[in-house]
Amino acid sequence: MIPDTVLKIAAFTSDTTDADGGNPAGVVFADSWPSEAEMLAVARAVGYSETAFAVPDLPGPDLSRSGTAGSWRVRYFAPRQEVPFCGHATIALGAALGARTGAGVYNLTLNAGRITVEAIPDGDGWAAALTSPPTWTRLPPADYVARVLAEFGLGEGDLDPHLPVRLIHAGANHLVVALKDRRRLSQLGYAFARGAALQAEQSLATFLFVTAESRTRFHTRNPFAIGGVYEDPATGAAAAALAGYLRDIRWLEEGAIEVVQGEDMGRPSLIHASFGPEPGSPIRISGLTAPIR
């Protein structure tokens, strides 16, 4: 049974009243930690790609001096396993903190490090913005890339030569594969068990398939088999890693991008990412949220 304490919030929606878009996340506030088995059971019962569990970290007096609205220890559970960082669940958590405590910047301590999330009022609802963990970009093994491409029925001719295949990271690992054709992106499919095994080989959270509409606007799809979900409609952690990758390959050394995701699932989502020029520095990810009634 799903406990009454689970909040359900869609992150990266088109507005703050339409929960039919974006990526649903669960949010659980607790005074102390449930067991890992209990958190996994709740995440499985909720059925979303991730549920965020938050326990108070640094209490009252120190927070006024730090200039933040509060500090929380946060863990994320997918239906199959714990994950180190989840962008859309962090955005949902930011909205939940805003509704619970008020607008402001909250310190979060994750398994992947320390970040912040800002709760931002937007009309009668909430937007949120997170600062990601540091980013990196690495070259993947060639034989591994070949097996991933084969699983998704892709060949070298489908790839965008301006955006090379890379392992990327912003709190969680992803493999970015850029395609030349938006229509080809919409046709992707894979075998669930084989996809999960391929992701486990490189400790990936998702495969990030992307098509560049322009220098600053991208369409993406994110299979998440390792977490027990065929595909995510919005993936803030992957969007942060994508922004860091674009900076690393000097596609865009600083500025802002838009990531459109979920269209091929019938759950359109919009993610904003902004970043400075320093290699590896955190990415700001922002978006709207809507409560799921």
C-alpha cells in the first residue's frame, strides 16, 4: 500500500496546472530514515521512475547564517534500486519544500554529493531550480558503443558527427548518442532485459539519445531499464550531463539550452539548463511542476 505521506508531483511540465506532461515523481518527508527495504517497497508501489526521500539535515539556527531556507539529506529510489541522483525528483522535491516551508534555496546532501534546490513561486504553483553535482565527459569503449547501437537498431550513418558518442556525468552516468534525424529518434526501441544489462556494464542511469534542433534546443529520449522503467519522459540529471558535455566538446562553452523530452511518450516535457564556462562546474536545471491529484 502507498502511504498517505507520499506526495506526487510532475516535474518539467508546460505549466503548473497540467500534470499530464512532465515526469511524475514521488516525494516522502520523514523525521528519520525508513529501512532501504521499506523505501524500495514504497518506490515500487508508487511506480514512478523515482521517489525522493528527505530527512532534515541541519536544523534551524545554522540555516539563517548560511542564507538557505533549510537543509535535507535526500535519497532516491527507483522501482528496482537506489540511484545516486535524480533531477526530476529533485525538482519535485523543491516544489514540495516550497509548498511546505516557503520559497528559498535549500541545501541537499545526496549520495552523489551536495547540491541545492530553489523553490520558486509561479502563479498558484511552483517552479524549481537545482544546481547539479560536477560534470565530466569520457570516451566509452568502442565495442560497448557498437553493442548499444546494435541493440537500438542504429548504424554509423544514423549518428550526428558533430556530437560524438560519450560517457557523461552530472551526479549519475549516461551514454549520450546523438542522431541526425528527429524521425529516427522517434522510432527507437529495444529489448528491456538486454538494455538493463548494457546499462549495468557501465553503471549507467540512462541512455541519452538526442537530436539537435538548433545550437541551443535539443530533443531527447532516455531509456531507464536498469531502474525498472522502459523510458523516462523528463530526465534532469541527463540534461545536466548533456549541458556539461556540450561545454566539454565546445559546442556551447557557456549559456543556456532547452531540452524537449517525452513527446514520443505522450508526456511532453521542457527542461532548462544554464551553465558557466568553467569545465566540470555545476549546471543549473530548472522547470515548472504540477501536483498530481
